[in-house]
Amino acid sequence: QVQLVESGGGLVQDGGSLRLSCAASGSIFNIHTMGWYRQAPGKQRELVAHITREGTTNYIDSVQGRFTISRENAKNTVSLQMNSLKPEDTAVYYCNANLKVRAFTPLRDFWGQGTQVTVSS
């Protein structure tokens, strides 16, 4: 099976920084995209940023210029550096990996357990 383990959440003041990390392990053939999603209370889960195996990145407008996603393909890890955090960034952040567990099988989505990020005003 595949496991995604996140770390790095916590409580920070308005304008502060946090770095989230996620490591994928288990039966992995290769990972296509990796990304971070978030879900605030009473809201739907939304994509924050994702990165392809080749390093192409995409961000939602509200975090553009403040957050940076990166990955290390050899280690199956992805990180999210979050700067200039705002109270509206408060949410549970989830790591996602779109991958193949074996050659010639479909891509599948796997999720981490989530890590809480709270930004106080």
C-alpha cells in the first residue's frame, strides 16, 4: 500500500511562515503530480498548489507569490513553503500524490492524513 505522511503544521501569527513536508512510501512505481490541498471549516477542499514530475508548478491566485511548492523525485517528497501567512490561510492541509503503484496501471490519487495550519490575527 501507499502512505503519505505530512509534517510541519502548527500555529503562527499573521505574517509568519511555516513549511509543510510530505513523504510518500510503499508500493510506488512512479509519481506523476504531487500537491497540497486545504479545507477550512464549512468549506470545500481546494487545491492550493501542485507540481509535476518535471517541476512545472501551479498555484491558486490567493497564495501566488507567498507559497512555494517543491519536490524531490528521488525521495518521493513534496514541500510547501508558506510565507506571509494570513488568517484566511487557516485550514487543514492535505498532501496528495497522483501515482502508479505498478507499470501499465492507471494513475491513482493518494492522500495524507492532514495537518492543521492556524494563523492568528
